Amino acid sequence: MRRGGRRARLVAILGATVLTGLPSAALAEPTIRPISRGISPGAGPAGIATGPDGNLWFAENSANAYARMTTTGMVTEFLGRLNLPSRPGDIVSGPDGNLWLTEIFGGKVARIHTDGSVTEFQQGITADPTQITVGSDGNLWFTEASGNLIGRITPEGDVREFGSGIAPMSGPFDIVTAPDGALWFTQTLTTSLTRMTTRGEVTTTIDLAPSTPGGLAVGPDGNLWVALSAPAGIARVTEDGDVQVFRAGLRPGSGPFHILAGPDGNLWFTEQFARGLGRITPEGGVTLFRGFRGRNTTFALALGPDFNLYVTEENGNRVLQIDFTPRAVTGGARAGSDSAAVRGRITANGVPTRYRVEYGATRRYGSSTASVSAGQAIDAVRVSAVLIGLRPGKRYHYRLVAISDSGIRAGADRVLRTRPR
């Protein structure tokens, strides 16, 4: 969210900013499945999170509502539950087994039970809750962009706001809890990234000039990663405050917006102005994925309970499932009289993956090799297995099967014939 304002003086400046140019990473294309059935026309899916019930939950910004979605794409909307004005923005799974939702126009934070019932809290909130996260202290913490405040709400609904040390008219936007337990938040009306303790004390402000910071995430490397909207870039910020900005591979004006660590050991980000989705490795290699429908822009991201990524398209009125289920291609076989060597290819999609070969006299198989690691490479790797205990001169069906936390996928059925004795 962008509002007019003047540049503020920073509390402290740490670390040097280094511009880094790395070639785009040659990574495999993800499988993308759009989900729109059950989402009301013009609902405007926005923030999204995995709930404690194992479903996805997302805010519907334009419908003043929220929705629950299974990993199979079944959507249940909860319309008319929020008091107007509302404009739900972000959503997070709380430490109390509920979902917590920001209402930007209503100046409220809502607690949502997994049955869809809701309680709204407004007392003590003086501005517009924007983004929300779970703090290391067991409370919920949220930004208030127009008020230059950070708010804390307990699971019981008690609110306290903190503004000391925050530059005036700086527009706090995204907020996360870092590995050291402190909170970090971006400020979209300046070029700042700020650290706050769970006592509400600002301790550090890092300058990301000349870029405007937006979304914020903790990466698989334990560093902070910041989406920089203008000029387009992705920043990596270490615990010591050292900053590296990656711009190579990004399209000028694309507006990286939200960012999240994926199940593949990389970070994924949405593009506010380029109708695309991006992936950046911890080393800074960028891959962009284009071809999304019409003028849709990707918005927020969540890691699903099925270890797939989910991305909202606010103006496209749908949710995209980025499928990390590994792929298996059953290859040929070289058969002896009582054994056979089988080949194939596994694409792990960056997620730790194992494989086995199922085989038998029919397509019901009945036997399989032991499960073996295929690693977690992005691109396809060649694998092999030996089938033993076969009978001479017989026909056998076989297929390669890949298994990871994101799912199980079998390759095509093939047939081999053992040699007679």
C-alpha cells in the first residue's frame, strides 16, 4: 500500500549495500493450477495462509469477506460476517488455533475460528491494520501504515500500539518474526527496514536506498529477504545488517511485491505490475514465470499443508496452486532370466524426493523395490533400480514412482519380458 509522504530520518544505518548481478537460474517450470470455482465474482482474493485445520484461508478484499479452501480446490466463502467498513487485507494462523485477519478500512483485527465464526477487535487500534504476523512472544503483531505504528494484539484481544522510534510518515507495511525472535518491518514511504523487540523498542533501521521495500520473508538460509518494488530488486539482509541487492533477471518496472520461502529451498515472489511470478535462489539467481491470464497480477503467497505454494490473484479473482509434486518418467528395462535393470528420470522440483519401482504380473503390481533417495534437484535426474525374484520367460508390468512431502506421482506403465532359461 503506497501513500504520499516525505522521507524520514533513519534511526541507524547498518551494513553496506552491494549490487549483485547473477544470471537467471535455469530451473524447471512449475505446474500451475488455477482455482476460481466457488470464489464470488469480484471478491478480490488477497492475503492467504494455511490454517490450523489443514486448509487454506484467504481474505476477500473487495467482498469484505474471507474464505476457506481445501488443497483439492473446494472453496467455502463466509460472506456478511464482517462489519463494514472492512476491506480485509492479510491473514495468518495464530498461536491459539484461530486465524487472524486485518481489516484495512475498518481499523480492526478479526479472530476467525475454523468453523467460520468471527470476533472483531477495534478498541485500542487507531489506524489501519495492514499486514500481520505471529510474534515470538505468542501475540499477534501488525503494521498500521497510515498511523506509522506497530500494533500488538493478544489472543484475548487486548491491543497495544508502539510508535516510538518509527520515522514519521514512513508507512510500515510488511512484518515478520526473525530467527532471533525480534520483529522486522518494511516502510514503503521511505527506503527503510526496521527491527523492533517484542517490548516494542526499535533497535535498528537499515537503509535500502534507492529502492522502496515491500514484502518481507525469512529465507531458508536464515536471512531476511525483501521485495523491492522500485527500482525492481530482491534484497538479502544478514543478521549483521549486510545487504545484497539482486536485480539481474528482473524486468524493470515489474514491482516485486510479496515474498515467501518455498518448499524447494528457494524464495518465491509476486510481481505487482508484470503479471508474473518469480523465484530466486539463496545465491541470487532469478527465474521469472510469465503467461498468466489477461491483466491479472499476482498478489500474496502461502505454503500449503501439502507443501505446495498458493498464490492469490486479486484482480484475477482466483488462487493459483504451484504444484511441487515430483515427476517420474518410466524408462526402459534390460531383463535377464530372473532380474531386470530399470531406468527412468525423476524431477524433484527442489523438494527432497525418494523413488521406487513397482512391478508385478498385472497393473496392480504387488511388488516394489526399496525406496531410494533421488535428491532434491530442480531439474530431472536419471535413476535406476534392479528388480529381483522374477521368473524366466514371464511378462511383467512396471512403473517408476516419485514420493515427497508435496505428493506422490507415478510414471507411465511399461512392460518387460524376462529371458527364458
